[in-house]
Amino acid sequence: MNDLVIVDGYNFIFNYVKARSIDNDALAAYRDKLIEDLVNYKYSKNSDIVVVFDAKNSANSKRSCHIYNGIKIIYSQSSETADSVIEELVHKDRKHKKIFVVTSDYMQQKVVFKGNIYRKSSREFGIELNLSKKEINENIKKVNKNSNSFYFFGKRLKKDVLDEFSKIRKS
């Protein structure tokens, strides 16, 4: 059983970037960057990830949900907040051993805290994301260092397959 990490997307972005306001283009870029970082985090930590973005002030008449590289991305509908979506997710979930909610919203932390549900502040999770990126980069460097020469196609084939290719080449 994997752990589940639910991220209050805009709450994380505004608290981690420490900005009071961000224009729409920058916000979209931060949102895309967060999603990419969460994809890497998912595979390095073997966790299920859901990121919820608040669309309370938009014209979204329905909640939208889609999967991107294994990350579930939810946009709330116009009449609901990301907090209410997170509360619903937390209380419905029965298939994860532990659930972590990433938010710096104090009220949200109080509402979801129980049993197997834990909170992580945006600051704390930001540090975790950066450490995860650092581990991934170190692993890539290690793999690149250990492969000191190009690995030729012929070296990757089994002997019988290589022999077949030799026969075809000679004919």
C-alpha cells in the first residue's frame, strides 16, 4: 500500500514562493513546475499524488479531474474551494496506509487531522521536494559516471540474436 500525498496547489505555490500576488502567466508557470516536480517526487518516493487547485473564482461549473504522468490533478468547481475537495478526498479514502495533506492553511490542518492523516506545511514539503530533486540528480550523475563509454547495440543483444544478425549481414 502506497502513501497518498494531497497537495493544496495554490496554497503551496503562494506560501513556497512567498508572494502575495502572482500574475496569471507566472501562476501558470508555477503550476506547471509544481506538477512536474510532483511527478518526479511520486516516482522517487513511490507515493500516490493528488494536487488540488482552487477554481472557486472561475467559471468552472463542474469539478475537473485528469491524470498527468500518474499525478491526479483536480480543479474545484466555481462554488467550492480546494479545501472542501481535500476534505472530501481525505474522508473518502480507504486504500492508503497514510495520507499526507500539504497545506499551510491552519484551519485546513485542523479539519483533516485524524487517524492516518498527517499534515505537512508548504515549507516542509518544499524542502522535501528539493531533497528529492537532489537525490534524483545525484543518481543520474552516478549512472552517467559508471557508464564510462557508449554502450553499443551489439553488446545489448543475446548471442543467438547477434549470430542471426551476422548471418543476415553476410548474405
